[in-house]
Amino acid sequence: MALLPIITAPDPRLRVKSEPVETVDDDLRTLMDDMLQTMYDAPGVGLSAIQVGVAKRVMVVDCADDREDPQPIYLVNPVIREASDDLRAYEEGCLSLPEQYAEVDRHDRITVDYLDRDGAPQSLEADGLLSTCIQHEMDHFEGILFVDHISALKRAMIMKRLKKAKKLKATG
């Protein structure tokens, strides 16, 4: 497995819409394994393929806490079939927006249909953090970042900090 570079905002590639996967093959499994390793190394709980420069509807998530064994989930072409009316606010962050956080309301419970690592159809009922994580990563498929769900003022402040950090990194 290889660590992949994570694209950070305000890179325009994060705004690209991702395409459905045609076939789950060995190349895609390698990508997903590399994404999982990259996510663990970062560390994070979710990573969408567009965040490593691949505009495909693929994500990996693992919301297990430090006291649990890893529980990786590979989701290819996920679609939310059902979503609760109840919303829950979580303070979200993103590996593509390092060290930036904001509270975002999302559906508390979802049922998502997807293809697994072997291309087999699956269905998953998710709630709490896992539900939030899946919805967050699915937003990436549409070129949406978590900051798009907050006020324009807060979003502008976060994006300004990210631009400044990127500039400092480039010159330093």
C-alpha cells in the first residue's frame, strides 16, 4: 500500500464532480487500499477519491474509536436510499481543509446502498458519526465541502486561513 497526497483547499480539483465507477477491479481495489492507508496515516475517519485526485464515486470510512479494532468500510457508487427527518449537528473537519472545523447539521440516520470492495451490492444502515461521515464524503462527489453548509462569513474566514497556510507552506 502507498500513501497518496491529499489535495487541500482551495485547490479547484476539490470542486470537480465525480463519475460513477464502471467496474470494481484490481486497480480500484488498490486505490481503495491506498486511500484507507492514507486516511489512517492522516489521521481521519473518511476519505473520498477526489481528495487524492481521482474523480470517481469511491470512499473509505472507519469511525471506530481508539479502543476498537479498525472497522474499514469501502463504498463504491453509494446512494442514500433513506434518510431520517431528524438532523444532528457534528463538529466536522476534513483532511482537505486541515485544522479547520465547523458544526454542520446532517441526517442522523441513513440507509445507503453501495458496492463493496469486491463489487458486491450492499446496504448499510448508519447513524451518528458514521452517518455524518458518509454524507460528508458523498458531498465530495458533488464538489461540495463541509464549509459550504455554514455561513458565508465563517466559510470566508476558513478559506482565508487555508490560503494563508498554503502560501506559507509554499514559501517556507
